[in-house]
Amino acid sequence: MAHRSRPSLERALRQIERHAFEVGPVLPSWRLTPVEQRLLDGTATVVTDIQPVATTLHQAAPTVGEYRLSTR
């Protein structure tokens, strides 16, 4: 590979376009260890449990451009 003193935007964009549609495996090709499986299950549980909290926070947050003065 040739040394390039400065990065080229066009070269970088072509490289991204070449690899943009590559799809890897959804799951690893090997069996998960019990620890890895528990970690994966725990992560899925956290994601599903946090959804109602995120929705509540989103509703309580001011809209973009709105300023709320603290009443403390």
C-alpha cells in the first residue's frame, strides 16, 4: 500500500461505498458459553425494561427550542 501524506475525501468515500452493503453473520458461528448467553439475555432484558423509562423521559423533556425556567 502506498504512503499517502494527506487523506483523500474521494478515496474514503469510494471505500465506504465498496463496503457499505456487506452484511456479516447475525450470530456467531460458534456456540455461546453460558456466561456469554446470560450476558446476551441480560442485555436484551435491559433494553426491553428501559423502554418505558425512556418514553417517560422523552415526554417530560422540553421540546426543541423550548426553555424552562427552574422554579427552585
